[in-house]
Amino acid sequence: MINSRQKGARGERELAKLLTEAGFPAERAQQYKGGQHSADVSCPELEARGFHVEVKRTERVLLYEWLEKARIEAVGKTPVIFHKRNRGEWVAIIDAPVLLDLIKGGTGDRGT
């Protein structure tokens, strides 16, 4: 059985690979930067666009708790939570106004 820390690290590596394969070079960040406000995955292009990446690799979804924590940790950036269940697909959780702005061709910046 895998413990939650190992599962989290595996999720961070999986997401970094997904982002990199999509053309957004990324690496697991927590092991390098650490600290309360560092993102789980470092992706310079997303960071330059004002996004703070958090990773959740768990069966249990605590959507609003995750968003609250991510908003605090994002410090002036827009939090994006990537979530994946076992044998599931990655999904992104982002505030609706930010998504709508992105769809309109904006930057997604809400001035957070």
C-alpha cells in the first residue's frame, strides 16, 4: 500500500509529465523550493501567466477546502488545482470567472 506522501509525489511527477508533453515544460517543485507558498509543480510558462499550480492525487474530493487553501498559497496568482483519481483522467479546477476570461481570449488575470 502506498502512503499519501508517496502518492502525492507520484501525482506531482505525473502532472509535470502531462504538462511537459503538452508543451509546457514542468517539474515537481516542492522537493526543490519547499516553503508554504510554493506550487506543487513548477511550470515557468504557467507561472509567467500568473497561475499557481496545485496537485491533488486522491479519491476523496474536498473541492472547497482545496480552493480555500490554494487561494491562500497562490499569493497574487490565480490558483489552478489539477486533480486525478485512480484510473481517472486529470481535471483542472479553476474559478469560473477566470475560465470565462480565458475562453474570451483574456489572460485569466482577475487581479488576485
